Amino acid sequence: MRILLNFNYDRNQWLELLKPLFPSNEIHWLRYISKTEDQNKHLESHQYHYWSDYASAQETLIVINPDVIIIMDNKSPLSIALIYSAKNAKIPVYYLQHGVLASYKDYKILEANLISTDNNRIEKLSELKAKAGFSTFSYFKNSLGLRFFHPKTILYLLIAKKYGERTAAYLIKDEIRIPDKYLCFSVENAKLHFELDGNIEKRINVVGFPELEKIVREYEKVTSENSNNYWLHIDQPLSGGDLGEQFISEEKHHQIYLSLSQKAAENQSMLYVKLHPGSFLKENLPQDENIVYLREVESLAFLIKNARVCTGFYSSLLLPCIAFKPTILIKIIDLSWYTSMSKYPNVFVTNDILEIENIPQEANSDDSDKFLAVQGYFEDDSFEDRVLKKLQDSTVFFEEK
């Protein structure tokens, strides 16, 4: 089977995930505008393509000739063009979920609280497009043909330009951008797709959450070492980083580290801060004798199992923490995600770390099992097996349609 992957594979977890996922298939990547933009370490035996190599999605599909397409986005003009052309060519398209924020409202709250964006990155991308002689608008128009002039298409582009692609998707439900199947972590985590894409119940396929599955399976094999007396903080680049985002000031971010360190010390513990990859290169982190900063780690499962308490903001890596450990969530933005997580007895949500008096208790096994099931953990088979089964069923799926 020849598989075309159209999603961001910058992070190591996706590189590692894909190595065993398609051992006997021919993999083609389509992600970046040009080779100049692509600075990733490529996987051996995989083939790489760039949008600027083609004038339309039809040409892209003729050259690559995939049996199936896996995407992580159905809102950008390039992705929509690919989906529309694939449907006309009877090539099945699957949406593979990423991220755990499952509410349109949460995404809009995040956008409203975004202090600044990396305008230099946007300008650089425009320069790369110009240098490559590529126009997203032309590619999109060439791909859609007469469908480009449909009122829904025009409205979508206008709203996306002014308010963003996610808002455009929320307001304009258009079948041309709807994939054939959604491969989702869980039904609960598929909520955003219903909000943006409408009546898609029959297209939802629950396959589980790969990162959560990997950590949980490893967690069950890890030996506890009680000598490691620390709190584990799962960090995010909220005040800058290679993602070019800023939700809180650097001063406030650093103060959270110091407050966490103080509270951990009051409980006779060190503070281990697991930095997000977007902050690995930061050199001005506050120095405190009770704080240890971690970048690349051999086993996150080991760190979680031996931590006394876990803390964080809203990272997906907090899910295995919540499953097993007393967990403190720091509420910097009013997301509904905090309300969803606070219903678990081992979770405490706070705006101020120093106000915490009673540390939440350890999660019991029943709570852990229920939580993991809701978030997309399967005990029987593996994520890779479930995804491959959905891909292998693609031709049957079209016959059923």
C-alpha cells in the first residue's frame, strides 16, 4: 500500500511512532512548501515531496499515486485541495487526530489570550513561497476548478483570512473538506471534529491515543524507586519558544517555577521541570537550588511513576500523570479542559500554587482505569494495529459507500 502522509512530523514522538507503524508500506510525505523549509531528519526508505513541486492537487496525486492519504488538518486551503481532489479520484482520506483540547471554545479562548505571534516566521514563509515560485491561492484555485467559485468556498476563504481557518470551519460547513474517516483518540476527544465538521458520527473511528498508550504500557513495567523525592512539572512554551507563541509573560512563567519549587520544598521535595522541546534552547531559566530542568529524557513513564506529585498547564503529557498521580493543574486561561479534569478526585485545579493547602491523594486503580478508557487507552491491541486495520479496510469502505 502506498500511503501519503500530510501532517507535521517535526516532533520525535511522531518519528518514533511511524517507524514501526508502516513496516511493509511505501510512505510518501507531503508537508513543506519547499525543500528549503524542510529541516527535519528524514526517515530512511521514505520519499519526500513538496507543495511547490506541483501546480495542483490533481497533479500531486497523479505523480505520487497513493492508495490512501492520512492528514492532520482539513482547514487549510492546501489540505482542502488535497481532500477534494482525492475524493474525486476515489482515494480514501483519513484524519489522524492530534492534541487533546477537544473544544472549539477552548481554541478560541487560547487565540484570544495569545499575546503575540512570530511575525518573522510568517514573513519567512512568504519569502520561501516567493523564492519557490509557489502560490497557495493558485494551487487551491487550480485544484478546485469551477468549485472554487461556489459561495461556500468564497465565504470560507474570506472568513479564514480575517478570523482564522478554525473559525471559518466552525461557521462554514462544507463537504469538500470532510475526510472519509476520522481516526480519533476517543469519542470525548473527538468533540472538536463534530463542532467544526457537523454530522460526522458515522465517520468517527476510535483508535486510541499513541503517546498515552506508549507511556502507560511502559509505566506498568517500571519499578518504583522511593528514593526519588520530587515533584514533576510538565512544562509548555507559554512565554515563547520555537513555536513563536506567548500566552503569559516570561516573568510570570518563571514565577510559577519558583512558586512550585517553594511548595515542593515545603513538602520536602525537589522540583523536576520537564521542558517542552520548544524551550530546550532557552538559557535564561530561573536558577534555584531546588529545581532540576530536564530536556531529553529516557523514560517519561519512569519520571511519572517515581514522582510524588505531578503539575502542569494543559499539555497532552499530563494525561498519564492524571491517570496515576496526585496532579495539580495550573489554570492560566479559563479553558473547559480544567473543568473536565477536575472531576477526578486526584486532580486539583488552582490559579495560585502557593494557596494550595492539601495535596490531592493518589489515584486509585478504578479511577485510573476509567480515566484511561475515556482518554483512549486500549488494553488489548496496539495503536499501530488499529490504525493499520483501518487503512487495510479502506477499499471495503468505498465499496460500502
